[in-house]
Amino acid sequence: MIEKAVNQLAEKILNLDEASLTALWEKYKDRMERFEVSRDWERSVIVFFIINAVRAKNHIFNEQVAARQHPTPDTPGRRRGKPELIRVK
């Protein structure tokens, strides 16, 4: 039951516009930073992290799409990410 509820929330969040959410980011950041023992503060924290989650998801998505559109050619025999070092005497 809880998994179904969380998946329904995720579906609703996926339908939200990132630009509209980003416009709310500063408002909820400020609310979150002004701690108070209240349900309103707790909601503000959740909203702030939802906005960040959507932004992070879109960033990762866009990076992956770009990487697939412009793949870097692999050089056979070379390890990716580390330069080949040669000892010189």
C-alpha cells in the first residue's frame, strides 16, 4: 500500500514543470532555513527536496541523453579516465 502511494506521488511529481518548481525554490529554501516545530516547516522541507529531486533527475537525464547523442570513441587498449604514465630515467 505504501509503495503504491509513493509511486502515485512520484507520477504526480513527474508531471510538474521544472521551471515552475524552480521559481519556488528560494521561497521554500527560506522557509526551511527558519526552523520551527510545526507541520508547515516539515512540509516546506519536503517541498524543497522534491524541487531539488526534480532538478537533479532532469540534470542526470539531460547528461545521459547528450552522452548518447555524442558518444566518445574508445581507444582500444587504453583505460578510460586515467592517463598512461611512462617511467622515464
